[in-house]
Amino acid sequence: DEVASMLPVLSEARRGSVAVWRRRAGIDTESPACRAALGLRRGRGVAGGPPRRFPELGLRPDRESYGIALRASAKAGDPARAVVLLQAMSQDALVPDVVAYSSALAACEKVGRSHQALQLLRDMQATRVAPDVVAYSSVVSACGKAGQPDRARG
């Protein structure tokens, strides 16, 4: 079974991206079985919250797994998915850090979702995660792309 052959690589893959996994293990990450195991969908990055098959495969998403999924959400410009991932992190007793929030904010920035970016910024502050320059820049850019630069001031 192709998924079973991926278990050793998936279980040790703590950093990097799908491309890194492909290079390290020679796995065809474009195959339907691999993409399903990783929770990916062609052209969209993350298909669900944390990779759906992780529990089936005996794996538990960790901070790095969520980070990869959040970066994929940012790249795909999918802020709704990024918010789901942040919530899933909390449910898995992993407190989202500034890097996780910044990835979610980058997803908002990419598609100009100023309201969502500002809400994430408020969420960061409410959970005592200090926004950094990257986070603030993403919020300002999201407001600019939405044609609402004044919202970034408030």
C-alpha cells in the first residue's frame, strides 16, 4: 500500500515542505494516495484542517505540521482554512505563536481580506501573542488591497 510506504517519512518529517519530503524519500507527492495522506488537494494546498489522515496513520499533527499547512494556506490565499488550522492547533493543545498567526495573516493579505486580518490581529493580542513587523505589515497590506488603507490605522 502506497500510504503505508510513506509512514516512515511522514512520521519523521518535522520540518520543510512536501517538496522536501519528495526529495528526501523519493515519494511521488503528486500521487492521489500521497496527497490524500498529506491532506493536500492539487493546486490548493491544504484540503482540510490538519491533515485528515494523520490519526489514521498513527500520527498527531505537531507545531511543524500545522506550520506547513498554514504556509500552504497562505500561499493559496485561503484565510478561512488558516483560521480553521489555528482553531485546530488550539484544540490539539498547541498555542499558535507569532509565526502561525503571521501565516494566517499572509493568507488574508494575499486576497485583501482586511476585516479578517484585523480580527486575527485582535485574536493575537487577546491570546498575548505579540505581533511583529511581519504581522503588522500583512495587516496593512490586506487593508491596502481591500481599498481600505484607513482601517490599518485604527
